[in-house]
Amino acid sequence: MSETTKPERGRRTVARHGALKSPHPFAQIMKILGIVIAVALVSGAGVAAYAAIDITSNFTKDAVELEGQASVPPDIGAIEGGVNLFLAGTDACEEAYAQYFGDRCTGKDAEGELNDVNMLVHISDNPRRVTVISFPRDLMVPIPSCTKEDGSTTSAMSKQMLNSAYMYGGLGCVVKTVSQLTGLEIQYAAKITWGGVIEVTNAVGGVDVCLANGIKDPYTGINWPAGTRNIQGIEALQFLRTRHGVGNGGDLGRISNQQQYMSRLARKLVSEEVLSNPATLYKLATTAVDNITPSQSLTNPLTLVQIALAVKNVPFDEIVFIQYPVNDDPADENRVVPNKSAADALWAALAANQPIQLTGDVSQGDGVVVVQPTDPATEPTTPVEPAPEASATPGETPAPTETAVELPSTIAGQTAAQETCSNGNVKSR
């Protein structure tokens, strides 16, 4: 078992939110969907293009037009300021999976559909870096006027939960809301439903997660010992849903536990086990296409190839998973509002396109602990070849060394290079 170390603690602004009661177990399942699609598209977007001849028609038939979007260049390299890809996970009840979710898919709320997962993937200009930003579902934000599928428009609202935007105007309305919140132009978007976590995890043969302590959670049915565990299908749902089984039992601890899954899934997708197996690649491609509804701008297979090429050599320490910074909502302790000063520092760091240095907690809510691998073979690796040392031409000034941009300590997160394990509630004696 790896040696565990507590991460350095950072200053917090969310005092109560980390221990809030979850609004509904199903809402937490939806976070899994964003995790799956984010990592699948960032780490393995090219697999969809790999099978493009057979599956492109399925990928384009339900594509969504993003309202008010400017024309997107055919070459992503022509997009100044980097590429932004928004990913939404919605809670639609699908017949094949409804049996797993009880009242949510049989009661009076079974017909509604909310965007309970909201993730923005930023791929910078050269040198390429990847930042995945998660937005809480209960973040209170303005929602602009949106155009619905039937052509009607909704009224603008000054303060609503972010996860209601899909209900008002579909994927385009969610993208419009997040673009307004962040000030960023979002070129691409996709939606995935909750069955995707079962199918995609199974398609890659499961994901190996690490438990620093055992997890026992009657709400999700988990009773697992400490150690490494390969999770697939329903077990993946259980692991990513668990709140009571990790850290202080709060939602923010669960988010960091989910980030462990993200980074380990990213490693799995770029491993020889996946990339060198044509059958696995094809299965992953078809599975992703069957579970993803893209924006019209994302339907070109060449775009998927370009995205894959843009990120394939990004070092793991420059793939950063962070949570959008928030404060408690003064009007409702069960909701949060943007921490605008910290968010502005984040957007400035992305605009500078310099390495990001995290100064806050790796986990709000103690959901994970950082581990030091005892086996060198388990240390994170990256396919990047070392860059040759540049030699200055006489009379020419050498290129300056890049300086990392420190994010405020109120922003929690981790890189894909960090190895974390679940801080389960069953402590070893």
C-alpha cells in the first residue's frame, strides 16, 4: 500500500458547504457523466475519429446549434486564446438504466431534465495545457434569455441555480449561461446522459482506483477494504456517488474523490492497454458516440482529430482539475455564489498561458489524501519526449523560462500527475 501524506491546507471561504446534505443521490450520479465525457474527449478524443466512417451519422443526427455562436474556424489552431469545450451531464431517465435509480425515474419528477454536471475544458494555445473546471450544480447565477427548440424564448433571470439552465433552453442555454459567467467564448459543447458512466467504464475494461482507507456507505451499498480496486459499471457509479463514505461526509469531499477517478481514467485512456488495442478503441468510440449529443461545431471528425492531437502530448502535471471558486450564498446556506475575485485570477492565469500552480487544498472536505508511490512503475508517466535544449544564436537573447501562475488558495484541485487515494471512513487499526 502506498504511503499517504496529508496535503498542505489552504485558506477556505466555503465553511459550511463542504458538509451540506446532498439534495438527492441521483444528482450526484450526474457528476460522473461529466467526468467520463471530459476525460474521454480530452484524453482520447481521436477514438471517435478512428471509427468515423461507421459512426459519424449517429454522432451528427441530434447535434445541437449553439445560440449566437460565431463561425468556428475549421482549424482549431486558428482559434485565438485557446479552445473551450463545455460538457454537460443531464439527468434524463433512460429506460435501460432507470431500474437503478428508484423514485427518481418513477415518481412525479421523472420527466424533468437538469444539467447537474457542468464542466469547462480549456485547451490553451501553444504550448498546449489542459484545465478542467467543474461548476457546482447549486451555483446561483444569472441565466440569460434563451431560445428553446420550438423557437420560443425564455425571459432572462437574475439569479437561478445553474443546473436549471438546461430545463429552460437545452444545451445551448447552459453554454450561454456559462459563457456569460466566465466571459469566455465556448466553441464546442456536448451533453451526456447518466448511462454513459456504465458503458464507457466498461468499454475500457474498468478503472483502477485507490482506497487509502476502507469505504463503508449504506447509501450507495459500498463495503470495500483499503487497497486498489478495479471498478466497472455499477461499482463505478457507487464509487463516484459516495459522500458518506469519504472525508467529512460532505459534497466537496466527494468531488475530490471523483477527481481521483478522472486522473486515473485519463491515464487508462492514454495507456498501451487502450491505445494499442484496436478492438478497445473501436468499442470506446462507438460507446462514446452512442452516449454523447454534440454541438454542431463538434461533429466534424477532423475537429475531433485536431483536439486529440492538441492534447496528446500535454504532460500530466499540466492537466489540472479544479473547482470553480465559490462562497456561501448569504440568502441560502444550501447554495453557493461565485467568488469573483478568485475566478478572475483563474481566467487571467488561463489567458497568460503559463503553468498553473495550485496553492489551495487538493481536497475540500478531506475526500482524498496524496500518496507517494512506493513502486516506480506506478508513478505517472507521460508520452511527451524531452524537448531538445535550445542553443542561443550569437547575439540572440535566449527564450525566457516560463514562470508558473499561482492560483489563490481558495481554489481547490489537483493535477493528473498527482496520485491521490480515497480517504475512506473505515480507518485501519
